[in-house]
Amino acid sequence: MSDRPVPRGPRLRTTLTLLAASALAGGVALAVAPSADAATTLGASAAATGRYFGTAVAANKLSDSTYVGILNREFNAVTPENEMKIDATEPQQNQFSFTNADRIVNHALAQGMKVRGHTLAWYSQQPGWMQSMEGSALRSAMINHITRVATYYRGKVFTWDVVNEAFADSGGGRRDSNLQRTGNDWIEVAFRTARAADPDAKLCYNDYNIDNWTWAKTQGVYNMVRDFKARGVPIDCVGLQSHFNSGSPYASNYRTTMESFAALGVDVQVTELDIEGSGQTQATTYANVVRDCLAVPRCNGITVWGIRDSDSWRASGTPLLFDGSGNKKAAYNSTLEALNAGGTTNPTTPPPTTPPTSPPTSPPVSPTPPTGTTPPPSGTGCTAAYTVNAWTGGFTATVKVSAGSAAVTGWAATLTLPSGSAVTNAWNAQATGSTGAVRFANVSYNGRIAAGSSTEFGFQGTGTPPTGTPACAAS
Ligand code: G2I
């Protein structure tokens, strides 16, 4: 038993005791025995306030029994450290590789852990083919990448880092990159594309050095999020990476940063926590971070960027909670103690598609229901169903092409755009025309659809989207 006061509400863990069959017969089914024991693992303790405590995981360490032992015991969320990055998931254009990411996702889901997806759009870790792209081709490739990866992990990833590290280290403005040079709207297009691909995932902007409220970079990101919320761009969350060291130390205004973002109507997550140092100094800083998150209801959880010091990208700074042998450090104990002290409850956050509390100044962007029809169970040929995600001045659309009772070996869907609108790019289909009636034909790898099966393609456009059911012709 703990000598702490018995906590209230969700801190009160209960033990359900099934009584003897005779008691059941007498109508007393269950006895609820309160237990005030402090949780003994990071994940269980965080869960008591509705939060998660996660770690970055590397697929090639899943064969290390010490590593996996700590992972399974302590954590209830994971972030693939490198395996969902663009170079890992799309090494050749339009050839997707999910093997290593799936190893982590499957392990996590089998253990009942949540998965944070990291990351869909980033200036770094781009595959060679993307590094050499620019302009509308790159914009189109980004949209395709986000669509394909977020669609693949729909239902498995609870939060995506949609855009990573898009702000410059100083000055509060954007970082130059090939993505930035496609146009300042690339970030909002990335978020809209991610929302269309996975309407249920929480969508985050993630960055480092946005922990200190007084820094220009923090203010730059804050202003972007405020603008996005005002215009109805679908952003749900800000990820504070929180890589702390002497050059970027933890500051006591960290809680102010969290509260300020939360006040804009987004959640905050501590996404890549590590704190260089050792001993009690490091332990105190870890506890401060935990207390700040627990004080802010919209702080969903904390992820540390690795398990043992030897697993860290900054191993020489010994910034994690376990030493190289897997022993708990002082920082582990202070973290668990701070979690066990409790705090505000993180409410079960509403699904991202819930309308915002204050109406955006531009039309809502939640995906509209498909206007097409579900393919009939019988009949040859093909049918097409259409989902659109529109904002002022543009849209992305997804079209599901389904075969009837016979396989098709080729298809084309036609949509008519309103006057003034134009298709700017398409993925998984070849567009003919860009205004008026636009025909989207299959590409080499998706022409064949088995009987009763379907495939999807997408396109992006300017102006207002087409309405009505696309016409579908099979060949
Ligand atoms: O740099 C620390 C983090 C900053 N925020 C974004 C995170 O995604 C980033 O993580 C680090 C990983 O911890 C490193 O493991 O990102 C680095 C760059 O993507 C990762 O390093 C890379 C090396 O650069 C590659 O040479 C190596 O092949 O790790 C790869 C896999 O070990």
C-alpha cells in the first residue's frame, strides 16, 4: 500500500473480484474493491489520467529481449523511430514498403499499445527521387505519399505527425526546403490530404525548439496554428519534440507553451522527449516535464525518444530513462513518481471530424460523405464512388472504382468540373483534360480489378469540386 492520499477519480484503480457462484445466485455479481496502490509502470500510471506514455522504437531492436522486455512492461504507445519516414515507406516513387513499419505496428497493436505515425511530410529523410523533385511534380508526389501511407495505416495509427520541422531555427519563419518552394500552402495541403485519407486520426504539426514560449520559432508555429484554426485547416495537435540539452534547455514557461497551444483548440503531445544530463538534475527536469503535461488537460501524453541511453540518437548525452544495461535511472523513478502524483484528466478527445467549437471563417473542411453509390452486388462493368475534401479555393478528391460481378481489366471514370475549376494533379490515375469533363483512366498497376473488389485514385484541384456520381466505364 502507498502512504499517499487515496487519489480521486481516474487515479482510483479498482480491482474486480468475482464472487463465488453462490453469491451470484443470490444476485450479488461483483464486488468492487478500491486499491490505492501506485502504478508501477510508466504506461499504467499515465493511463490513470487518460494519457499514454510512449517511446520511439526501432524495428531492428525488436529481436533484443532486454529492449522488448522493457518496451512491453513500461510503455503503452510507440512511435517508429525511422520506419515510417518518407525514405523508408516510398523508396522508389509509387513503390511503397511497409515491412519494417509493420513489424513495429503489429508488435504494438498485439500488446495493446497506441501507434504514433512519424512522419508524412518532411524536408529531411526524403528518398533520392523526391530530393530531386520540385514544383507541381513534388506537390503531387507529396499528396500521393500522404494519401497512400495514411490510407494504409487507417485504423492503426491514432496520431500522425503530418508535417515535421517546417520552421526555421531562428526568426520565426518557414524553413527553406523543396517542399516550401512548392508554395507556402504546402503545409495546409498536407493536413487536408491527411484528413481525407484518415478522417479519424489526430493530425499534428511536430517540431523541435518550440518548447520555450519566448522563442521566435515557437511564436511562428503558434501563429500558423492560430491561422489554421481560424480558416478551418484540419489540424488537431502540436507535437513538442522536447529534445532538451544545454543549448535548448527545459524552461519553466514550458507549461505556458502547452497552455497557449491548447487555448487555440488543439491538443499537445510531447513527442520526442530526451534530456541530456545525469543524476538528480536530469531526474528533476523529467519530473518537471511530466508535471507540466499533467497540469494541462489537452496534453495527451509523452513519448521518450528511445528506451536505453544506448538506444538514443544522442547516446553520449545519456538522455533517457534506462541505462545501457536496461536498469532504471533516477530519471525513471522521478518520472514515475510525478506520473503517480496525478494531475488533470485528459478527456477522451472528440474525434477530429467533430465540428470546431467556433466556426471557421471559410467553409468547413470535414470530408463530405460520398456522393457516389455503393456498387451493386451484381452486374458487370464498374461503378465509382466519390469523396471530396474542399476548402476555399481548392479540394482533394478520392474516387473508389469497383468492379461488379465480373473482373475488369481497365477502367475510366469521368467527372465534370464546374466552370472556373481545374484539376491540378492526379495520383493512381491518368487524367485527360483539366477543366470541364475530365477523364481519369487506370494506370499500369491498377487496371485490373477482381470481381467485387475496388481500387482508389485521387486528384487535387483549384476552385470548387465537381458534384454528382462519376461515370465509370470498364474495358
Ligand atoms: O534527430 C532526432 C529526431 C529529431 N526529430 C525528428 C526525428 O525523426 C529525429 O529522429 C532521428 C532518429 O532518432 C535517428 O535514428 O532522425 C534521424 C534522421 O532521420 C535518425 O538517424 C538516422 C541516420 O541519419 C541514418 O543514417 C540511419 O540510417 O537513422 C537511420 C537509421 O538508423
